[in-house]
Amino acid sequence: MSDFPALPYPWQQGDWQQICAQQAANKLPHALMLAGPKGIGKRHLAEALAHLLLCLSPVEGTPCGKCRSCQLNHAQTHPDFLMLEPEEGSKAIKVDQVRGLIESLGKTAQQGGYKVLVLEPAEAMNINSANALLKSLEEPADNTLLILVSHTPSAVLPTIRSRCQLRLLAMPREEQVLHWLTPLMTGSSVQPKEVLFVARGAPLTALALLEGDALERYQQLQDNLARLTLGQLSAIELAQQWHGDDVVAIIEWFLGWLHGLARWRVGMDDPQIKALPPEFRERLTYVVPALLHRYIEKILTNKKQLLSGANPNKQLLLEELFLDWGALLRASTNRPLAAGQ
């Protein structure tokens, strides 16, 4: 797929056709929220819709790629296409950023058509920035579309969610993703299915794993977790090793790994858990699913706090996380159970 014009991914075709039908019938909402798991291309779909709406000569539901508006989009200089995301080094979308773009939205489109704002992630807005956006949602200008991209719609203020048409995008089917991913991995020593399992089914996450040393790093994380589980490494030592990394990325990887473990403990197949060294996997047969679910809930709370802009001591947070993992193992039954029991 070429980078420009932006076209929906294969697994987005159903949603794309429905949105295009709304547009053709002049029934597009003034605000649309694209919500779903990370790594499935929500922002890409938002950009594809923006390119279509701003194109002066669309062809069968796709931007022509040749008109002046498309050329401006290709150069990323279109005056009527606005992007709003946290500034570099920040996790939050600030109120001044929102106010500045609202002022731009109130002006007439320079190309005489739509004005489109893509805001990602919507949950990065605090109360002040969300309230600043409310006026544009309550009193939308003509031919203006606000597209909010959200990985966690429950973390977005209800007053914002209620004023958007919510479109939930599901994790695509494995066969769809493998059909798309396999040609992009030509020459790779890693199997597409293996990468997709590490990415927990998210196609763009899988593609990103192929860049740099991400796969090797996640393997190192798993090896260290095995040493912690088997008593060969302390929680404090492991926290010291990891605290300099992207803690949110580590927590997201760990959550994905724990969800795989939870499925395996109730009898479902998980190739990543199945491929673990026998001693490590044997120790995991002690884990009580109910305790594991409580542990996952606590980590999700920690992740929510981090994403909200809180700035806790990373090493202390990781120490607590790993100490709790040890406590979970000790609290679990002393009798090894087969997966699924």
C-alpha cells in the first residue's frame, strides 16, 4: 500500500464503506470518535477520511491524489487539515493547544471545502482541554469534521463521548492480518504468525516490532520475568534493570503476556506461553486464575494513572508490580494444576 493517498487497510473496508455511505448521503456527523485497541490503524483511517473529504476530485470513494488539495495533503501542508496530539515530551493535550485549533476551525476553509481536525489520543485531554473542545462539539461550524481517535474511550469525559458518533473498531481477524503482513516480511527470519502473537493480534504493532531490536527486547523481558518467577532474580533487581525504559510500553507488554497466561490457565491455547521453557511453564501452572485477574486489574489501574499524566517514581512502581507478582505466586495453590483447572 502506498503512503499517499491514505487508503483504508484491508480489515477496515467494512467501516470505510459505511462511513463513505454516510458521506455520500450527506449524513456525516460533525464529530466522530474512532475507538479500539492500539495498533489496528485508527489514526490511519482518520487520515484516509480526511484525505477523501478534502480531495477536490475523488474517484469512486478514494482521493484522486492529483488535485491541488491532494498535493497539499501529500506535502502535509494542507491549511484545512489540522492535527492535534500531545507536544513532544508531554503525554497530555493542553488547553492552549485546543484553544488555538478551535480558533482555526472557526475560520472559513481556505480551499473552500471541508475543515478536518484529527485529535489523538482523545484520552490525553484533561478536564480543561476537554471543556475547551466542548464548544466546538456543541456549536459545530458548517463543513467541519472533528475526528477523535481513542485507545481507551472509557477514559474520555462522558460530555465529550456523548457529543461524538462512536465507531468501535475491532481487532482484525488473524487471517486478514497474516495475508497483509506476510508479504511485508519477505526475507525475515521470523515467522509472521510468531510476530503477530507477540503483538497480540495488532497488525501495526506487529509491523513495528520488525523495526530495530524490539523483538529481542521483548524476549529479554520474558527471560528476566522467568528468572524472577523462578527466584533467580529479585523484584528490586529487575526494577533497577527496567526503570530506565519506557514504563508504559513495558506495562503494555506485560499486560499482553498476562492476558495470554489467563487464557492458557482456563484451557485456551496461547502459543507464546506454550513455547516457554518447561521449568517456567511448570511454575505458571500454580497460578490461580482469580488472583491473576485481580493482579491484572491493579496493573490496568497503574497504566491508567500513567496515561493520565501522573508522574510516579518509575522504579518504585516497577518494584511494587514485581513484588505483587511474587505475592501472587506465593498465594496461589501449592499443588500444581494442569492448564485449565
